[in-house]
Amino acid sequence: MTRPKRDVSKLAGLLTLAAEAGRPATREVTSLPVTLLSPGAGQPRRAFDPVRLEQLTISIRERGVLQPLLVRPVGESYEIVAGERRWRAAQQAGLQEVPVLVRELTLEEAQQLALIENLQREDLNAVDEVDAKLALVALTLGVTPGEARSRLLQMLREPPGDDHAQIEGLFQVLGETWTYFAKNKLRILNWPPAILTAVRTGLPFTVAGVIVTAPPEAQADLLEQAKNGSSREELRQAIKTLKAQTASSHQFRIRQIARALSSTRWIGQLDVRQQKALDRWLEQMPETLKEALKP
């Protein structure tokens, strides 16, 4: 099935439009009642930090909404493309109207623009950055985010083609190479959910990258240590100590098993049921161990 080609050049115009929505009010700005606005379907932000939202509410009470929201008409009302946090804070501040830039945009353009605007945020965490860029790749290729992820990894092994050209154009707009994104950033989506949640709620990406190398059973404790201020070096040392202790424990257990299996006295004390259970256990040993035991 042939996918429709997307005009990546439009993204540059959307990037300019996103920047417009972040500037102080201009002559094109009008005002609309907050009740006529609703969040956009393509809003990539999952949650709004209540502390930051309250800070913005206080600022809006004192100075008003300085930057217009970007909206698009949908029926008799308007959908917010960029500026949902300002809209929420304005309502908390008791405002009845907010300044807006009204633009005729398709649903896809609105989704692209919301993602681009999200990527321009200074407080964007690494996980949401990857999710937003992957969503833009999906829109560009006309596939789902899951399919886009698989396609990017596949493209790394293929000669240049139409998809490569489209994705290169997209990432030029984003100021990054698609190959760097695919090789170095996509992998974080394989991280355990607890670590992804921690990054979304403020854990530095570089610290998370250290914790993810630890055994799964130790990661919750390491996340708590990081929350309490442990540095990357301290976490690395803790992981190194943990791995050494684990290796030592494994070696001790292996020596115990070898001692028991080499004891004819111990084996002679086993009844028929126990001997059959031991035989079944030995049959399940890894192939590498079976090879090593061959005469």
C-alpha cells in the first residue's frame, strides 16, 4: 500500500506560526470568551504541573495574559492549538476572556503545530520530547507512532529512498538529524515504566540513563537515592558494588551446587523421586553448560 506524500515544507511555516503564538499581542490578536475554547485533540502534554500552573495564575492575575493563544475554529467554538496552560491559568485567575490568534488549520496541521510548540518548551523532558518527535514522524509518514518507531529503525539499514527524504526534511526543521534520534533517543522508550515516569516528573535524563543499567530489582531503591540527591557518580558506584555482590553471591551458589553434585554420598541418599527430579533439573541446564561438561 502506497502512503500519500506529506509536504514537509509546510512544517517550516507551522514553526513560524508557533513562534507567533509565543510573542506578545499584535494587531491580529482578538479576544474570545474562555467558555468558547476547548483543549485540542492533538495536545501532546500529558499533565500540567500544579505548582507551575499556580505560578502562571498569579502572574495572569497581576498582568493578564501577555501571550495570545493560538486557536482554530471548529463549528461554533474554537479548539486550542497552542496555549492550553494559559487558558487553564486564566480561568483559575477568574478571567472571562483571553487574547487569541485565530487560524484556519486542518486537524493534521493543528496536531503538527501543537507538537512543534510542545518541543519549543524549555521544561520539556526527554521522554515527552521523544514522544512528540515520534508523533511528528508518524504524521509525516501517515502511520501510527508504533509503526513510525519500527520504520525509523528499519530505515537505518536501508539505502536512501522517499521516506528518508521526508524524514530528513522533518528533522531539519526540528534542528536534529533523524539518524541521531533513531540511534540514541528512541531506545529510552524501552526503559521500565517507573524510570520513564521519574523522567517525566523531573529526574534528569542523564541520571535515568545510569539507573537503567542496574538490575531491575535494584532500580526502585536507586530512584529513591537519586530523588534524595545522589549524584551520577554515587549511583554508578552503588551499581558497581551491587553487581560485584551479585556476582560473588552467584559464584558462592555455584560452588555449593558443584560440591553437592560431586558428592557420591549425598547422591546416594536420594530416593527415586528425588533422583528423577534431579535428572529433570539437569536436563534443563543451559546448552552452554552442557557443552562445557562434555568430555
